[in-house]
Amino acid sequence: MSYYFDADFSYLEKLVDKKHAAIITDANIFKTFKKKFDGWNVIVIKAGEEFKVQETVDMIVNKLIAMEADRKTYLIGVGGGVITDMTGYVGSVYMRGIKYGFVPTSVLSMVDASIGGKNGIDVGAYKNLIGTINQPDFLLYDVSFLKSLPQHEWASGFAEIIKHACIKNVAMFKELEKNKLSHYQKNKTALLKLIQKNALLKSEVTQKDEFEAGERQLLNFGHTLGHAIEKIYALSHGQAIAIGMVIACIISEHYLDFKETSRVVSTLEKYGLPTLAEFDPKKVFEMMKMDKKKEKQSINYVLLNKIGQAQTKSIPINDLEKIIYSIIRAR
């Protein structure tokens, strides 16, 4: 896979044949950046996680058939995590697989969602239950897309950046502690450096462990509980993962004598992310029982030994339930 950092969208024409390519994007991006798409074949879908479902996939496939797309057609997903997930999924299954690449347009997709080859769709309340692991050919980074990004979407992306720092890079965590969101919004050089650092960190982990047999599992820090509350309470991905990371830190105190929860909490808060929420543990546990990391009656939970060093621990669901109930009561 090739990375094109600090590129312009127009560079896309050097990577693919415009006549034999189809862009998939959402209505919001298409409306805001309409001029960028001049001369391209574009399939526009409705914006939002609720449309990351099989019905939308069927619509995209029918549009590709109408365009007479064949096995030489190139797909390009221009958007956030929903778009890259769906483009990768369609690219993996249309005519048993065609080439595709991504132009991520949010911080979240630039540092996380577009990297690693995971592509999928939701089924009812279950996030990414159906999907493939298949790598894009390239990622092209044009940070001009971030100009229209709402503040809560910036924060959502930084949840994954903080996650990467927590599990793999204590130096980056210290940098994030020292700064705040406005520093990166105003300083393009610092932002590009941080995005590139995170993209390459995730890329290195996923290339070594494409099918999540080992180290890649660490990227799920905060996601086990986070994914459950994200769907039940319609939180943004970043909000849910931030809360999930705090719960994981407290569970780490219980199992690994982790002593730095307060540092993680204060850093998340500095970037406009929630660290606590009231939720119905019964509903959340029903959802967690369908988590892809569940094995029989245990869940492989990602915990922290210390900031910058994570591990997975198989925790019986009954034990996990008791700990999370106690966390809720204590708060």
C-alpha cells in the first residue's frame, strides 16, 4: 500500500484512470467540495453510520452495474470511516474483488478508519458484524478537507490518536498532554506530522498482524465497551471510545495495578472528549456478548500496564460484569 501525505486531491488523476474509476462519497462531502469532483464518475450516498448497511451496498452495486463497471474499474472512497468501510467492502466483493484506494476526509479516517484493511457494514445494532480484511492500494491525504470538519469530529479523531499513544507511544502521549486541540488546528505542520505518525503506527501494527492474531488486538483498546455504548446511545465513535478507554483504565487498575488513569482522563478532557457516562450495564453486556473479541464465556480485553504499553487479558464475562457494575456504582 502506498501513502501520499500532504497531497492535493488533483493528484488522484496520476494514480488512476479517470475514465475507468468511480468515486464513492457522501452527500455532505459532495455538496461541500463539489468542484473537486468535476469530471469524475461519482456515487453519492446518504451521510451517517445508520446508512452503513447492506441496503446501501446494494444501491452502490446497482450504480456500478449501470455504469458498466468491470474488473478493471477502480473504486475510490472519499470520506470518513463510513465511506472507507463501505468502499473497501464493495471493492472486495464486486466481481469477487476490484482495486480501490481511499482519500480520507476526517481526522478519524486519516489516522485510523482507512488503515489496516478492515472493511465492513453494520447489522441492526451490531457494528461491523459483516466485512472483509482486504488492503486498499493507496491512501491520499489532502488536509484541505478538514477545513469543514465540525469541532466534535476533530475531537472524535483525537480519541483514536490518544488511544494509539496509550497503547504504543508514551512520547506521543506526553506531546498530547502538553498541547491541546487548537494547537493542531492552527498549525498545519504539527497536524501533518501527528497524522503521519499515527497512520504509520497503525500501518506497522496491521501489516505485522493483518488478521488480528496478536499485536493488532491492542488497537481495540477502549473499543469493547465503546462499540456497545456507541450503538445503544447513538454517541460519536470518539465519544464512545473515550469512555471505553477510561473504563479499560479502571479495569487495568484491578488486574495490572495500572496507576495512570488520571493522566488518561485529563488528556481526553483536554481534547473535548467525555470520560464518564451513565449507561444501562444490562443492555451494554447484551451487546458485548456479540463482540468479535468474545471467545466462549470470556472477552479478550485490552488493558494498560502503563501508558505506552498495553496487553490483552482474557476476562470471564461474569467477572467483567461485576467489575463494571462496581465502577458504575462508585461513580
